[in-house]
Amino acid sequence: MNDKDNNVYRVMVKMRIHPGMEREFERTWREIAAAIARHPDNAGQSLAKSPDEDGVYYIVSDWADEERFHRFEHSPEHAANRMRLDPFRDPAGTSMIPMVVASRLGSRPGSGRVRVALYLNEPESDKGSIESAYHQISTTLAGRTGLRGNELLRSLRDPRRYAVLSEWDDVPTYREWERSPDHLPTTSPLERYHDRGLGIFGSYEVVAAY
């Protein structure tokens, strides 16, 4: 554990959702989480559903430190997020527990996981379009079974060239997504930026990691 880990400020919110609204709540949370993930002080989020209590969820988010969490907590962005979630939650069943992470073991990608790299080229006249399309797609994919996360990377040599790097649980899970009828419609906003000179994309199975 390093000093940075000592400063991580974690917030766990227990939330009871009104009956029949669980699916819409999960969709709304994913949209909000995708936006929060772009905040420079956010270090990760998760949503878990209780197996024992109907309609009970636990939202966990990590922040760089307590001060920066409270800065976000009092921001207009956070107020807007709360307004979106308020219709779903029972106020009497909502509680928040703040904590500081005392110890955290770094995780390494295990063998069998799949990495996919998509290569993109942005025209000079269309600046910002790739990033916009990436956020749109990522919001749609949030919570997708088997998807561990993805990143948008910009080339240090040529700022017009990008790569999207995603990680999947295993080969069968990735192949299922690749064959899914949702695949092409979901990823179509980036199709016109495919960098065909680099082969568009590559998929790789992790065979070793340190």
C-alpha cells in the first residue's frame, strides 16, 4: 500500500428503491456514473444489489480525498444527479457511510481476459468528435455483462490518432458481445473514424501479467 491509497475517501450509500422501479433506477445510475467517471477526483464506482432485501442497493464511490469529495458533494453537478435519483428512492431507506481506505491490494489482469484495441483517426476539421462519440457509447455500454472497463487514448505523436482499449472477462464473453445484434448499432458513432491504415482494431487474450 502506498501513501496515495491511504488518502482514498470512500462513500457507501444504502438506498431502497420503490417497487417496480429497479430497472429504470439501474439505467439512470449507469448514465450518472458514466458522467461522474470523467470527474478528475473520482477513483471508481460500483452498484450492488442486496440478495436478501428487496429493492435495496449499495452505491460505492472512491474519491481522491475527503476535501475533494465534499467539493463535489456541494457542486451543481451533484445536486442535479440527486434530483434524477430522488423519484426512485425511499428517503427512509437511504443512508450514507463515509470511510477512508486503510488498505488496498492492487489487482493484476489474470490470464484469459481479453483486451480489444480500436484504432481511430480524427479529421482536423472535426476536433472533439471522437471524444464525444466515445462518451456516448460508453454510457450505453455501462453495466454490460463481462465488460471490465474501457479507455480512450490519444497518441503522443499525432493528436489526431486515438485508440479505444477495452477489457473483457474472457474470450466467450467477448465473442458473445461481438456477435450480439447490439454491437454494431452501439458502436456505430465511431465507425467513420476507423483508422484503416492500422487495421481498424485488434483483439488480444491476456496470457501473462506482472
